[in-house]
Amino acid sequence: MGVLVIRGYLAHESGDLAPSKADYRIKEVRLQEQQSARLQWRLVADQAEVFSREGKTVLRKVTITIEEPDRTWTVTGDEGDLHDATKDVEIRKNVVLTGSDGLRLETNTLRWQAKERRVWTNDPVTIFRDGAVIQGQGLEAWMADERTQVKGRLRATFAERPPGRSR
């Protein structure tokens, strides 16, 4: 069982907001889903435009935090789409994913398919972790079985760890 919490307020048309065909325009959006009193994910955006007929919410300046028992993931991007019925998400422009385990991923687009618990992109990716840098053309990750595939021609660089540092 999940609980969806929505916070925000309707924005009035003003000079700083471009005209839109959205049904609703919301500033300072906070969505979160909890299960058994434990946070599963939280989405924060500077602005959201809700398009009811399309079943889509367009987001600006997005941060998504995913809580797992052994780690936390944070994804940021300049814009994105949340598909209302499926809870699928696409984050675009200056996308950065960081993990509490030291992982950092940079790309232009990152998609989340909720039902399959799958993350993917066809854009170039750069992954940083423990002195290693891996670059590829696309990525696909399945969260359920903790499997990740970097696609295309790969380039990997491994730096020596400083003495006394383990991991």
C-alpha cells in the first residue's frame, strides 16, 4: 500500500511564466510515496504543468530521491515528464544521478519504467566511481536484480587509489 502526498500551490499567470495550455500550473511541487511508513521516493520540482488529457505532468528543475534499505539515489535534471497512470518518468537536460555508495552518472536523458523497475538512456553516459570513469553510448539498469549494462563502444579509465583507502 502506498501513500502519495502532493504539496504545492497554483501559480497565477505572471510575466515570468510563458503562456501554456496546461490544465494546472503548480510551483514548488513535492510528491512522495511511502510504504509501511517508509519513504520509497520523493520528487521535488520548481514547477509542474499538468496536462490531464495527455495524462502527463511536465516538470522543471527536478530532483528525485529514491530510498532503498542499503542506499539512497538522487537524480537531478532541468526538466522532465511524469506519466500519471504508469508513474514512468523521463528526466532531461543536465541529468546527474548520484548514489550514497559513491556512484555518479551523467547523461542528457534518463528514463524510469516503474512497472519493470528499469532505468535507461540511449544518450552518451559517463559513470564515476572509486577512481574509475566509464563512458558509453547508452545504459540500461534493472533494479530488481541489480544488473546494469553500459552500451555501445566503452571507454574506461581506472585511477590508482591513495594508500590506506579501501573499497
